[in-house]
Amino acid sequence: MKNIKLVLLLLIVAAIVIIVLQNQSSWQVRFLWFTGEVPGIVLLFLTAAAGFFVGIVVTLLIKRGAKSRHRTGSEEELKIKS
């Protein structure tokens, strides 16, 4: 299973690298009241990095929530048995 995850991760990274290298021209970016020219390579890298970061945070929060629910359930069982 770990090998499959590693292969998928490498494929995603390779696809991102190819997309980034093909889009090196500057793009006009408007965010709220800011406007500017940003190289496509920087914008795509920042977007991909933000996506990976959000994915990691969500995964950790889900795992943390599952652990706390599991602990709460076992503590209630101990109280009932006592």
C-alpha cells in the first residue's frame, strides 16, 4: 500500500513539474484591491504548495478527531463498567 501511495505522489509531483515548466510566462493577478504581474511558475508553485499544506492539515485534523472520539468512547465504557 505504501508503494502505491509513493508512486501516486511521484506521478502528481511529475505532473505539477511538467505543468509549471510549460507555463513560465507572466500572468496578471488581481486579489481584492491588489493587482500585479506574477510569473506563472511562481503562481503555480504557490498554488500547489498551498494545496498540499491544506491536505496535510485536514488529514491531521481528521486523524486527531478520530482519536479523541475513540478515547471518549473508551472512557465512557470504563465509567459504565465501574
